[in-house]
Amino acid sequence: MSTLLRTPDAIKSEVQNRYGRIADENLQIAVAASCCGPSDSADACCSPENSSDCCGSPLYLGEDLSELPVAAVASSRGCGNPQAIAALQPGEVVLDLGSGGGLDVLLAARQVGPTGFVYGVDMTDKMLELARTNAAKIGASNVEFRKGELESLPLPDNSVDVIISNCVVNLSPEKENALSEAFRVLKPGGRLAISEIVIDGDLSGFPVSEAQIRAGLSWAGCIAGALTIDQFTGLLDNAGFSEIDIEIQHRYNLDDFLGELPAELSSLEPTVVQNLVGRFTSSAVRAKK
């Protein structure tokens, strides 16, 4: 898709189509059957020895995935593990941006316990259906999934203690609005703790321009819309956040891109391509209201 066609509506449509297909696959139990065999146990599917792309992010292997529906785990397409950075406490109210099949919502629901509550917001109908199915399957009573977009969250002002998300802000074509909305719904003293792909430095100094690089990358894959550390910090500051910290947790290599690299970039010298890819990182983004 050319940059000329990448209007906000076109980007949202691209994202919805991709994640709608992922949800459809999981609603049909296709992943559970082909990846894990007849068992519908997430811990059986996603044990270290069985980990693979069809079983969701290996970054969740440190979490207790027992008793979670395999469809919740298998539908995960994140770049990190917000559970590991959010430090959730019993009784907190949590919002997961772009909740997908419900993995982070269900994990967070365990941590906040019966006195806490977790909202998931997603704009894709099929993902909402999948998430609600997964929550009902394990009898999660302290969760709710709402349809909405990051730029217009369906929650009132000052209503949540913690916002989490896993590589979702990058999917928004209007990140300034998305972060302003996040700030709005947080309670005073609340915190943002999200995993995101962030560019370390910038995308200058290559034989192709930044515009050409971004034009060839996937929005739905969370890459084309990645912000630099300085850009992300600036938008968070403009939205009103304080105590902003962006911690690089993983620097990408060619294997991480798994076919996402377009032909015009992969034809460059290998050292140039690796330098380019290495500027993309999986990072923990923290801030407070």
C-alpha cells in the first residue's frame, strides 16, 4: 500500500482486516487443533518445548498460562509482556488497549483479583467475540470487553488505575489523540505500562529515505507506525504524563521481522539492513498521570 493511500481510515481498515482474520481462525478452533492437538489447554500448547508462532508470544512463557483458553494465547500478536512491567496490585482497575483475544485482560484479572476489574477495548468485532468467548470459558467475572478505538475510549474520565497494552499504540494513525485519551481515563496518580516497538535513534543515514522505509513496512504488523524514543517521549509529555521512562528490552534482528521486510529494503547490503532493523526495539514504556 502506498503512503498516499495510508489515510487514517485506510490504516484502521488494514489493521481490522488482519486481526479479524486472526480472530476468525481462533474462533474456529483451527489453532488449537493444528498447534496443540486435541487438548484445549494453553499451558500444554505453550510450554517452552512446544513454543511457536502459532502459540502466541514466547515472551509470555514466564507467566502462568494454566487454565487459559488456548485461543486467548494463540491469538496474541504482541511485541512484549506488559504483565511483567505493570506491577498490578489487588483491587486495581485496569484498562487494556487493543485487547485482542483477551490474553492480557485475563492475566491481569488474576492479578487484581475479585476486588479489582479489567476492561479490554478493541475495535474489531471478531476479536471482541473471541475475547468474550475466552472469558466466559474460564468464568472470568471481573472483566468486560468494550468496542472502541484508542482515539475515543469508551470509558469516563479518571476511571482506571493502570493502562496496559501490547504493541497497540503503534497501530493508531493518530497517536497524539490516543495518548491524550489514555491520560484522560487514568485516575490522578494512575500509570501507563505498555510494551511497544520503538525506534532507537532515527531512520536516517540509509540509501533509502525514511518515507520509503515506512512505505514498505506493515502498519498492521506494528512496524510502519513505530515512533522514535524522542517522539514517544514528546507525545507523552504533551499529553500531560510525567515520570516518563522508555526502557529497551530487545533489539530486533533480521529473524524477528519474519518476512515483514519489503523487497526494496532486503536488497540492500546485509550490514545496512541489519543496522536498519537493529534500530527497531521492543521496549517497556512507563509514565504516570
